[in-house]
Amino acid sequence: MSTETIVIVGGGQAGGWAAQTLRAEGFKGRVVLIGDEAHRPYERPPLSKAILSGDAHADTAYLQKPEAFDALAVEWRPNATATAIDATAKQLRLADGESLGYDKLILCTGGRARRLTIPGADLPGVHTLRNLQDAASLGAALIAGKRLLVIGGGWIGLEVAATARKKGMEVTVVEAMSRLCERTVPAGISTYLQRLHRSHGVRIELGASVERLAEAANGLSATLSDGREIGCDTVLVGVGLIANDELARAAGLACDGGVCVDAQCRSSNADILAAGDVAVWHSEWAGRRMRLESWQNAQEQGIAAARSALGTDVNHQPLPWFWSDQFDVNLQIYGMPAPQHEVVVRGDPDSNAFVMFFLDGDHVVAALGPNSARDLRFARRLIERRTSVDPAQLADVQVALAKL
Amino acid sequence: MSDSQWTDAAPLDGVPTDDVIGVNVEGRDIALYNVEGEIYATDNICTHGHARLCEGFLEGHEIECPLHQGRFDVRNGAPMCAPVTEAIRSYPVKIEAGRVFLSFA
């Protein structure tokens, strides 16, 4: 089989790494990269932190420097939208009417911020955060002394809350669940995050939802389910992501809240692959089918999809790795902690630096903690090597993890 | 090469075996590595995310950035894995009288 043209739909981190990898692997054919933004591929983590606050310029987020991107000799189509896949004819149609023939198609279409459907959800001053334009628009509204209401106590919400608080805003976070980041961390870490934010003066309302937003004499007003009103000037809605899988679904590809792929990143059509936030696959570390919305997965699955498209055997099963920066805390998570795991704590959980290990029998399957990057890096090795460990040694800060 | 090109960076026994340290040499932030007794030197700031490599993870001849886990070969600064794509500058090293000397020429 000769592959002459590879088309990548989606110019984000996964798409950018796919393009980079095709060239790094020596592919000499035509590479078309279709992005719906004006920007070449960039990393999204700074959008809720340094770029949002204005401390870093958007240029710092790009995957490649301009000359390195040019050197890839990719046909880059910014501000372009793919509208349909003809999987039989192997053609991709664009909104401007052009049809592109492909040998392999890599879908890196990512996701979009979920919006609220409550009254007032579209009022000026109500923001979501997904791309550089969103960050510029929200960033301009982060003004000392003004009031920010964050709807959703997940990662985006908490990071924006921290950035806004550091800017001197009054910040309230409203979360519908009974604790912060309920979907992704155990209760002890939710408590830790709550304490962290409250100690920095963020107001947190748990088990509360916003029923309506309205314009008020002085800014905006949010009505909670219990009838209380919260006044604010700006609202950030951080209630999750919707996978952009419409293109794939319309083409008849198997989808389940995203494009279903195997560990070789192949969809139900052998010539169409998917990677990044839009891809659903069976993670062996999680033991279930899932999307992995993370910086790491966007990069690693983008790389894996490109190699797979070129006929290389890949097995995309990275140990999930996630981090978040809030105030003076860098929290990292390796693996997928679950309620059935035995928990071992190293260090003081009431302090700002400790590690929680999650054990399945005699080996560590997940680890997390604030301000412990180095210990966690050793924990990663324990997890990946399935090293047999003694819980007492893990908990003993006098025992170097490097020696286990 | 004249001796004046070599700059004293650190005592040799200040670079523990199979470890990395950060040193300031004439205003430059430098990482010194000791791989099984051989000393190597590179710039200390990662070419990707502005983290300090001396706080990273040295495994064999590869230093892993503590921020995003990009890797460089400490012998020549070559980028070894994503997200780093740009080499980090490496420097010639010589050991004399128990001291580590670098050449910035």
C-alpha cells in the first residue's frame, strides 16, 4: 500500500503532533492540516493561567516556532472547516467547497466547551474557555475589584478562579456536586482543593446550581437553586467538554461520546484514525473505555495516530498523567485512582506537599499530590514497572522513593 | 585552545554520581550531570517550558524535564522525545585538579 496524502482535521495539539510526527518518521507525501482557528497548533494549559493573566504571550503556547512549523512543509489551512467525509470515495469536503482526496484521514477535532441552557446563558459577560480567543476575551474581563462567578468546580473553573483571585477579583465558585473535581479525584483531594481556595479568599458553594442569569443594575445576577442571588460582573462556565464527533458520526463511524478507536488509533474505518480529546478508546490503566482529556493524551495519541497511519504497529496505552496549577500549588496525578484502592499517604495531608499512593494488592496503580513532582516521578516508575512495594516504606519520608 | 577559554564551574565532588545539579557560571544557568563518573554540561532551562532541568530526572544519559517530561541527551543536547523539538545547548567539559571546567567558546 502506498500512502500519498494524509489529511489531518483539527489544528490543535493532537493535530500538530500528528503533522510533526509524520515528517519526523520520514513521510514525504502530502500532509494537509485543517484548523478552524487562525492560529497554528498550540498547547492549551496556559489558557487558564499565564496567558489568561497576561503574564505570557500567546506565542509561548505554540507547539513549533514559525520556522520549524514551515519546515514541516505541511499544507496548513487555518480558519477552515471540514463539513463531510465520503469514506467510500476517500474524500473530505471543506466548507469553501473544496474536496480533498486522502489515503489516510486523522481526526483531531477535539471538543468544545459545554454551554448552559439556563435563561441568560448567552448574556454578554458570560464566558467559556477553550481557545486563545476565549482566553483573550475572558482575560480582558479579569479586573481587580470586579466580581467573577465561576460555574463548575472542575479543573478549568478552579484554575480560572485562582488566576482571577491573584488578579484581585472577588471570586465565587458554584459547583452542583457535593465536592470539587468529583469526577477525577478522591474526596481527600477535593477537601484539599477546597481548603486551598478558601485560604486564598475564594468563596465556594457546593451542591448548588445556577438556575438563571440576568442583567442587574450593577453587572449580572445569578439565581441559585435555593433562591439565593449572587451578584457578579463576569461569569465563567466550566462545565465540561463536548467532543466534536459530528463529522465522524455523519460519515457512519462508530462513535460513543467521541470517535471510537482502538489502541492503534483506528476508527471503525481502517483509513480513518482519531486522536486527542475527540477519541474514545479502551484505556488499560483505567480498565474502561473513555476519552482522556489531557495535554499528555493530545500529544501522545497524536504521535501514535501518525505512526499508525504510516503502518507502524503502535499500542497507545500511556499511563494517564495530569497536572493542574492553582495559586502556589502544582497538583499532579498519575494513573486512575479508584475507591477500591488502598490509600497510603506520604507526608502530612494537611500541608501543601504530600503524596497519596493508591495500591492494588502489593503494587501502586496511581499516585497524586500537590507540590511533589519529583516524588511523583518516582511513583510513575513504580506504577509502570508494577514494583512490589511495602506500604510502610511508601509512607516513610525517610525512605527515598528512588530506592524502592 | 588556550586555557583562558575554560571557566571553573564547580568542584568535581559537588556533582553526585548519576545526578544533576544547577550552577551559575558567569551569569549563565547551567546544568551539570554526572553519568557513571562522566561529567556533562548543558543549559539548565528547558527549550520547551522554561523549567529547570536540574530539578528533573536523570536516567542514563537522558535528562527529563520536570515540567512536561521532555528529554534531552546530556552528551550533545539532542531532543529525545516530545514535547521537546529543539536541542538544548551543551558545553565541552574538562576536569582538572578536582574541578569541572566548561568552555563557552
